[in-house]
Amino acid sequence: MNIKSKKFAVIAVITFLILFLMNYIGNDLPDKLERALMTAVAGVIGLTIGMWFVLKNSKDDTHHDFD
């Protein structure tokens, strides 16, 4: 999956919504909006970095046999 594709954008938006709603609904502290936004943005950034590593390593032609 390419990071610049529409499929990745849809997955990133879904990830953001799920993380935001989980943190916003389940939090009773006065700063729940800020915490939910920071957690959701950090989740999407982590997803992007992880997918960048997967895409980077998918082009590797060397075979690593760890058996």
C-alpha cells in the first residue's frame, strides 16, 4: 500500500476517527478534547511511519532466511 494512495488515506481517516472517539467518549477529564486529538494524531503518524517502513522493505530483493 502506497502512502500517497487513496486507500491509505481512507485507512488513516478511519484510524483517526476510532482513536479520537475511543479517547473522547471514555475520558472524563476537563482536557479530553486535547488528549483525544493528540492521541489520534499520534496514532496516524505511527501508522504512516509503520507503512513507510513496510513499503521501504517490500522493495528489498535480498531474502532473509532466519531458520
